[in-house]
Amino acid sequence: MSDVLIIAHAERAEALTASKQLVAWLEGEGHGAEMGGVEATAIGRPELGVDEPIRTVPDLAVSIGGDGTMLRSFDLVAAAGVPVLGVNVGHLGYLTEFEPAHLTDMVAAALRGSLDVSERMMVSARVRPGAGNDRDDSDEEVAWTGLNEVVLEKRDPGHTVRLEVWLDGDVFATYAADGLIVSTPTGSTAYSLSAGGAVVAPTHSSLQVTPVAPHMLFDRSLLLPPDTEIGIRVVSERPALAAVDGRSASLLATGDELVVTRAPYDARFVTAGGDSFHRVLKHKFGLKDR
């Protein structure tokens, strides 16, 4: 018997239908099923609802939705080392490998250990308060972790923000820009891509720093070793907003620094081990042969 956590997009009917079918199959096979409270209520099984953060560690997490649901899934279970099987009922679905038609077969294979598990690095961020800034002492102890990226960007529309970047304790440059993105290889096809960053194979180990709409001659991405400590200090009078995988994290004032490093654990993707990275990239972005 295995315990399976289902994380579904609560506002997509197809995700809820697939969740209901998966619950029925799991129970029929003698496995345990849990879900978020909202999704469990939506499929008429409120007794399956669990609180967030989850208190018990499942054997497998099944994410049914799109890329946003996958990010939420890893936020819930990555620290515990739980593998996530992604089912696409979204649009692009770059992070989700499987389709609803094959859901129970793939879950059965994952529970048998017949599918590969690919480990991908994640990114972590914390705030280092500037001297004299009115922050709680616990602010420096809070760390946020993401699969795709950490972003520090302007709060005020119509203005840039000045951000001083440190690499392993040495000053590198001061950017005047709308913001800076620190992405993982997995996140290189997310916000970083739209800002002009390079596409990096998801199993690569590196951190990529990409400026957003920079007002300076140097506008290239930096591809850095994975263990680099990246400090981003707000040096303008305007504050900046930090976000991790699209989730608001903190507001930084002048002198505050966002410290970004590799996370202490990796995300574990369940994969069929079929298509190579470049084939998946070609398919998801509709690239054609000439």
C-alpha cells in the first residue's frame, strides 16, 4: 500500500475529473489518497482533504493541472524528497510530462518503481537587512525556495530600480533595470526566457542571472556555477519586490540585500525517460523543420 498526494488545479474541470478518477483507482487498488481541502471538497470527498503544509510524507505526489500546479506541488513536497508526477491539463505544460488519458497507468508504473526519477536543482533566497532598516530580527532567517526563479523587481511603475550585484562576496556590477531574475536551468524557459535569457538543459547545474529591461550597455545573462552565492542589494531610493516562482516574498528597502543560492535539496520529477530535452523543447514551442 502506498500513500499518494494529489495536487490539482481546483478551477479546471478536467483536473477535477481526472482527480476523481485517480482517487477511485487508488482506493480500488488498496492505496491511500489525500488532496488539498478545496480540491477534495470540489470532487465530493472532503474527508480526503489535508492541511498545508502537509504533515505526513506521501510516497508519490501527482500534480494535475499546468506548470503553476507543478510549482505549487514542489513547494509542498520537494523538501521531503517526494517525487512528483505531472499531468498536463493546462496550455503549454512545459513541466508536465504526462497526459490524462494515461494517468492511472503512469501512476501504477511510478508506484512500482518502473519510471525514472530526474533530479533538478532548486533555488533559495533570503533577505539580509540593511544597516538601520526597521526589520524584525527573524527576517534574515526566513528562506524561500523555488523551482524556476527568484525575481527582484521594481515596485513603482514608470521607474527603474538600481540593484548592486555581488558574486561570492565580490561586487560585480550595479544594474539600472526593471529587475533581475536568478533562474535555475528548469526556470530558464520561464520568465528568464522572455527577458532574453539562454535556454539551459533542465538537468544542468547552474544559476543564470538575467536583467529585465536594463538601462545600460551590459545587458547579457550570466551563467554561473551552481554553488555561487548571489547578493542583490537595493541601492536606489525606490524599494524593490522579491518574488519566488511568482509568489510574493518580501519588500526590500534601500540597503536591503537578497541573497540567492542553490537550495539545499533538489526537485524530483517522475519521467518516462523518453524524449530528449531538445525534442521536448521543439514540441512545446512549436519549432518546425524547414
